[in-house]
Amino acid sequence: MNPPHISLSPSRTSFSAHAKSLFRVGLPLALSQVSEMAMGVTDTILLGSLGVEALAVGGIANNFFFTTMVTFQAILGGVGVLLSHARGAEEHGRVASYDGPRVMSAGFALSVLVFIPCLILLLFSGQLFALLGEPAEVVQHGNAFIHILLYSLLPDLALIGVCRVALPSLGYEAMLLWVMPLMAVLNGITNATLIHGWFGFPAYGLFGSARATTLTGWVIGLALIGLCLCRAPLRKVMKLVRVRWVVLKELLRLGGPMMASAASEILLFQITTLRAGQLGTQSLAAHQVALNTASLLFMVCLAVGQAANVRVAYWRGAGHMDQARRAALSALGIVLVWTFATGLLLFFLPDVIAKLYYTGAPPDEATFQTTMLLLRIAGIFQIVDGLQTVCNGALRGCGDAMVPMVIGIMSYGVVGIGGGGLLAFQGHFGVEGLWIGLASGLGVTAVALGYRLYRVLQRG
């Protein structure tokens, strides 16, 4: 597969060398995640210029579309695992179970297969909004907004989705380093142009945002594929061959649990947000500030977890489980340092962070105090969240997806949702109880996944 850099040989793989390798893979992934967040922020600002109704409609429609799409996109994670495994085997003189072209062809086929149920679910968005009790105008315009976004679903899954998991595994993660930020810039320019009618284009208002996002998806998706085809090693790997059921089945074995895990984690935070809303606007405002801050800091942990997935799978394919263990431990060390440092910031300076959000009319004292308390809880919460993310990534790199899925669903459902609800409503802890439930659920997940990772790596 001939990546553009030389992989570390077993004799050179100190913990610092593993850390450098993780940074090399993780940095483009982190910037990719931040770029996607920037797209959401840009859309919100531009839609806000049209008024409260447009902001509400665009917010709920974008949230539902991208949450659904990202959940289905998670099933493609197995593509990266198999490609990393194959690359490690090839570079260390071993025979891989599945070669690159067969994995990529099966990955493209899988993306088209999951496109169908994802499309069907999104087609019924209007009915789902109505069931949730949304106002009639939000239902009508939100449904129309999503129906425009549906035209970007195929490139989001089959082009961008497959390339995002494949490129880091093939050693071409740097390609994401500038393509994904470009996506954020292009999205902002096209949104402003089609919403407000710049450069002689019609002003489509609310629906201009959906058109712009759709156009951006196709342009970036085709650009990624075009860039891949310009590189001879990638062109070789992306050569379409007959899809073998055995490869597709392995992708489903790995990707199915990944998708279920993603859905359960998303559900955990969605339910917590709805419950915070039931506790009143003050609780919801404090919850949103803490969640937004934690989500931004979590991007680093997510990138390191994805990098751990790539590097552990690589060394497993190379047949060096001792190096896979070192890669996993290095990733855990990086995340522990990051989350501990930022956790101290959240715990000791919550007032400074809270004031960054309340720049307009100052909130009442109770809301501000609640926000600071949630930020302190978030300081602890993000440590366990970061550790469970890296453990999950490393386990997936070892080909272990089913057990982590069960651990996650049980911990999120019983401890996170169940325990948080009991503390918030029966225990009268309010929104603080919801966040204690979140932190506890993720803490149980981190401990269980850590033990599972230890056993899997010891077993080899």
C-alpha cells in the first residue's frame, strides 16, 4: 500500500516514537472533527441572521440529519480496521487476511447498502417531528429542509465517509489536514451566498443553507476521490473489484457494533438534553454551556482514540502484539495528560469559562452558579470519557467490537440514563444529578473497557 512515510520498525518503537506516530495520525483527525464543528457553528450564525424561526428550523433539521447520518456512518469503521491490519501485514512480510482493493470495494458497497435505510428514516423526518410535538411550521419547514439535505447523503456516506476511515489507515491522513478545513470554509461561503443572495445568486433564505450544505458535500466528496485517484498507491487500493461476501460479513461484524455503540452514546446525550429541558430553561442553559465546552475539548480525545484504532490494528496485522500494547498505552497516556490538564482548568476556573458564553445579558445568579457546578463535574467527566474512547478505539483495532458495544449500552442505559434520572428527579439533584449520571456511566464504561483491553492485549 506504500504510504508516504516510513513506518516504525519494532526495534525503534519506544513510547515516545509511538506518541509521535499517534500525533501524526491524530492531528489531521482532530482538525477534521473541529472543522465539522465549525460548519455547525457557521450554519447557526448565518441562520440566526434570518430570525428565531429560521434558527429553530435549521437547528432541529441539521441536528436530526447529521446525527442520523453520523450514526449510520459509524458502520464503516471496520474498513479502517481491516486496511490498517492489511497494511501492517504487508509492511512486515506477512500475508493479510484481506487485501486493500477487496476491503475498499466492500466498504463502498456497504456505504451504498446503509444509504437505503438511512434515506428511508430521514424521509419520515416530518412525521417524527410531529410525534415529538414540534410546532406545525417547524414540522413543515424542517421536513422540507431535510429533503434537500438528502441529496448530500450519498457523498456523505460513500465518498467522504469511506475516505475518512480509509486514508489514516493507509498512511495518507495528511490529505485530511487541508481538505476538511477547506470543507468548512467552502460551506461557510456557499451558505452565505445562497442564504443572502451574494454574487448575483438568488437569495434562498432558510433553504439556501440546505442547498449550500448539499453542494459542499458533493464538491468535497468528489475532490477526495479525485485526489486519491491522483496517487498511484491509492489508485491501486481503490481499484474496484468483485465484492466478496466474506469481506462484507467481516465489515458488518466490526461495523455493526460500532454503529450500535455510536447510537447508544448519542441517545445518552440526547435524552440528557431533553431531561435538562424538563427541569427548566435555567437548567437547560447551564447544561448546554457545559456540554458545548466538554464536546469541544473531547475532539482531541476522539482523534487520539481513532489514531489508537489505526496503530493498534497496524501492529496487530504486523504480528507484533507487544507493539500494539505500547501503542495503546501511549494513547492512554496522551489522553490522560490532556484531560487532566483541561480538567484542572474546568474545575478551578469555571467562572472564566462560563463568562465566555454569557456575553450578552448576564444570567441570574442561580443559573451562573449551576453552570459553574456543571463545568466542574465536566472536568471529571471528560477524564473518564477520554479514557473510554481510547480503550474503545484500541479494542476495535484488535477486532473486538461486540463486547465493547454491550458494555457501552449497559453502562449508558443503566448507569447513565437510569442513574442520572433517579438522581435528578427522585433524588431532587436537578440537572447536577443528570451530569453525575453521565460521569458515572462513562466511568463504569472506562473501567470495564480498560479491563477488557488489558485481557485482549495480554491474550494477543
